[in-house]
Amino acid sequence: MMRNIKEKIKIAIALSTLPAVVLAEATGTFVRILENIASFLKALGAAMCVICLILAGFYFMTAGGDEKKLALARQMILWAVVGLIILLVSDPIVKAVESVTK
């Protein structure tokens, strides 16, 4: 069941980037298209991390001592925090690479 949900999330992300591509294409260059897609994906990623944290908290509270549910909740919290860290670190890394390559 979890795999099915992950597949639906991937499809939703792929389809949700289409409006950003069309909008960026109408207003500017290829770089602007990439910037718009990146900003959209960052916002979407942040929202997904928050939703995962809330869902993990729900799993944690309703586990009732079941070790499998507790392990799932801990794993969800871990990966949501890792995702947030990656989102926060991505901009400085891109800017550092840009400054080195110029």
C-alpha cells in the first residue's frame, strides 16, 4: 500500500511541474524555466516534509506500543528531517558552485 502511495505522489509531482514550465516558457529564458521549477519543487518538498512529520507524529501517537508502527514513525521523522536539511542546504550549494564556475 505504501508503494502505491509513493507512485501516486511521484505522478502528482511530475504533473504539477507542467504549469511552472509553461509559465516560465512564456516569460523568459531556459534559466528562468529551471529557476521556476526549482522554486516550485522546493516549496512542494517543504510542504511534503511537513505533511510527513505530521503523519509520523500521528503514527507515533497511535502506535500503542506496536514496534513496527513506532519504527515506521521514527523512520518517517528521520527522512522528513533529512529532506528539510537538503532543501535548506541546496541554495547555498548552488550559489557556491555558481561563484566557482564564473
